[in-house]
Amino acid sequence: MIGHRVPDRDGAAVSTPITISVDGEPIEARVGQSLAAALIAAGTVAWRTTPRARRPRGAFCAMGVCFDCLVVVNGRHDVRACQHRVAAGDVVESSPWPDGRVSDGGDRG
């Protein structure tokens, strides 16, 4: 899947571009954008898996209610990607499970 950004009326990309790290890979995001929106715009539709069935999860409700979009941001666990506003230099990791396993990120891109 190719990443998508919505242009403004003049055809320029909206807001100032910044770089964040997601599982060790740099991605471009925009100031003021939610982390979930940045991931989806970069072509990532799922970034964790369920503990039992290992099914891919990403943004489901996109308003902070369902907790399907949990990630680790700058070492802080259980951050809802749909509620976190990106900042330049953010380091994002797939959420680890209580037994120490790390999510495989589901169906990336």
C-alpha cells in the first residue's frame, strides 16, 4: 500500500513534515497529526496483534475508546496511537505483551 497525504487547496501537503521512528524505521509525519494517522498515511494499517489469536490490530474506533491501537512511545507503554500527537523524534515501538514477547506488528503496509 502506498502512503497517502491529503493536499490542501493549493496542492501543498498540510502542515510541517517531521520524522519519527517506528520499530526502527523512519517515517514522515506532520506536526499536529495523530500517531495513528501518521502510520496510516505511511501505509501501515496494523501495528500490533492480539495476544491469543495474533490477529492484526490498528486504529479501530480512532477516538480512544477501544484500545486496539496501543503502542510504546518514547518508552511509555500502552499509548493509544489515535490520541497521541506526534512530535519530532518520537520513538514508537509495537506493544510488548506481559510475558515479554513483542507484537509482530500485524499486516504492515
